[in-house]
Amino acid sequence: MERIIIHSDMNSCYASIECSLNPDLKGKPMAVGGDEASRHGIILAKSEEAKKYGVKTAEPLWQARQKCPELIIVEPHYDMYKEYSRKAHDIYARYTDLIEPMGLDEVWCDLTGSITLFGTAHNIIREIMESFKRELDITVSVGLSYNKIFAKLGSDLAGRDEFYEITKNDYRQKVWGLPASAIFGVGHKTAKKLAGYGIMTIGELAACSEQWLKTVFGVCGTEMWLSANGLNRDRVAPDNYREKSKSIGHGVTCKSDLENNEEVWKVFLALSQNVAKRLRAERLYATGVQIGVRDSSFATKQFQCPLNSCTQSAYEIAVTATELFKENYIWDRRVRAVTVRAINLVQEQSFGQLDLYTDYARLEKRKSIDDTVMKLRSKFGDGIIFNCCLMDEEKMPVFSSDEKASAPFKAFK
């Protein structure tokens, strides 16, 4: 039986939610903007009225204000965005339990088994769209197709508060004339590389040899060929399905540039607290560490190395990250942003080869300390205990409660 899959995308999600929360913003050029004091002063989302002035997502606030002097900037309220996302999922769940989220504002839903209960796919889509307007005061764009790739493409092609269908019979007419970059999974760099071979459209991508694409792009080449030819077979995951992480990390743009190794160490230590917390939550261990460094010229470099033994320790990850930084970074420019990532993750029950050079007694003692710290934070909150050296660190931004990382030492400021 041919599957019936939709992709639903909440229109201008953050901005629409802000307008729903504050009706006075409706009909006005407004945008949700980051914190300029923390050097996150960019447009996160914009209303349709702001879009008419040429305001774009991710552009600096000062640049957006030049385009639209009347632009109203509101700060993000991530907790409310999460709440709206939860309510949105409740709407989808009335029709199916096969709901695969893609961020806060997008989902795939498999309606194949739903039509016998709720009528045609078109009827279900209309009911979903009406429920969003009635209950959440926001609109969605919906794509309908027989596979996930074309359903996602359909929602991209649909207008605001509209749905667009792509079928097995008409996908060549509707899809093949579009740019290759329109296919989900074909990013800017891949599209540029394809263009270098004269492949500009999805149709030209579909006409390529699958083997040639695999030779040039690896397994991604095969995926692109299947997607372009309407042969994607990926299933929509159940709502409660969570794929194991392949890496866990967090990065931050500091309030002001870092100027020495000591400042970098403090930021790595703060970020590693969250990495360690998430490793424990997913019952995973890191066997390697990767760092990303962006300097004041916005040039970005990455470095990585293996660990002598697998770990969940924030301290061990931070120490390794700092040593990796010292060995590879030349201080010709100050550091604007850093990322620390636990890589090559293994299951908690995995066993590793011991070596003669690691002080396992010290590691066991460190693990005992980490266990105690995590128990205290779990019971009393992240701010209950923190590294003393972080207490007066002013270059780290204050994380909001919704973000993946938290800076517990800020709770006492």
C-alpha cells in the first residue's frame, strides 16, 4: 500500500507565537531577536510584514533596523515556544502516533493508517490546519506525498496556511525543474559541487548514474539519487522514538573575545558540564573529544583527539579540550567562540582495554566526585554547586533555561 505522509511546518514559528501571545504585534513589522549584549544580536524569526522590507533570518539586528526603522524587536521566549510545540504535537497525535519531529516547528506524520478512521488525507490536513488557527492562533504549511523527501519539499512549496501535494504520477513535472538544493539533504556545499559537474536541477540529478554519484559523494550520493527519483523509503519514526546520539557537544559565542589559555579553559569547563550531563542522561561514554574554535576574524577550525579511556567526566573532557586547544591554536587572533564535543560514543556497559599509563584510582575518585555533583544538581538544580574558578567569569553569556547548556555559576550572580 502506498504510504500517505505529510510534513507540517509552523509558519514563522517564533514570530507567530509572539503575535499569538501579544495580539498588539499583529499586522506590524516585528522580529524575534537575540541578545545583542551577548553578541547574539541576530534575527531569529520575522513576521510577514517585516519580510516585505527584506528583513532576513540570521542577519544582524542593526542591519534589519536599517531596512525597516519601524521594526519591533522582541526577545525570545523559548519556554513558550516549547509549550506551543507540545500543543502542536497534541494536535497531530489526534490522527496518528507516527510523528517524527524536526526541531520545534516541523514534523513528519504518517497518515497511512489514519484515513480509515478520519477520512481522506485532504480532510485530515484541513482539520489540522483549522485546529492550529483555532487553538494556537498560528498557521502551518503542509506537504503531502508518498515519501518523506517529497512531503518536506511540498511544505517548502506550499504557501502560508496552504498545502501542496506531490504524487507518483506528477512528481517529475512538479519536482524535476527545481534547483538541486531544493531536495532535503542537499546543502549549499553539495549543491555547489553538483553545479561544478553541470548538475543544476533535481531532474539532472535524477538522470545521473547512481554509481557515479556514489563514487563522488559516497553514501550521500546514493541518497540523493533515490530522493531525486522519488524512491526514498525512509519511514516516519514513532513519536517516542529517540535515536542514540553519535556525538554530544555545545558551543558558545562569548560576550567578549577570549585572550588567553586560562579564559579558554574556563569556557571549556563550563560547557563540559552540560556535555557530561547529557552523556549520563543517554547512558553513553566519550572515547574522544573534538573542539571548534572561531577567532575574531570569524575563521573556524576544528581539532580532535582520542581519550586514553572512555569517560563521562566534565573535568576530563574540559582538560582534554584545553590541551587540544593549546597544542593546535596559534594566538595570532583572539577567540570569539568555542565548541566542545564528546565524540566516538559507546554504550555505558562497554568495556575498554586498560593501559599502563592511566591512573585508574584517580579516575575512580573523579567519577565519585562527579556522581555526587550530578546527584546534587538533579535534586536542587544546576546552581547548587559549581567550580569556584567560574564564579567571576564574565565572558560567558547567561544561558536561558530552555537552552541545552546551563551555566550554574551564574545562579549566584
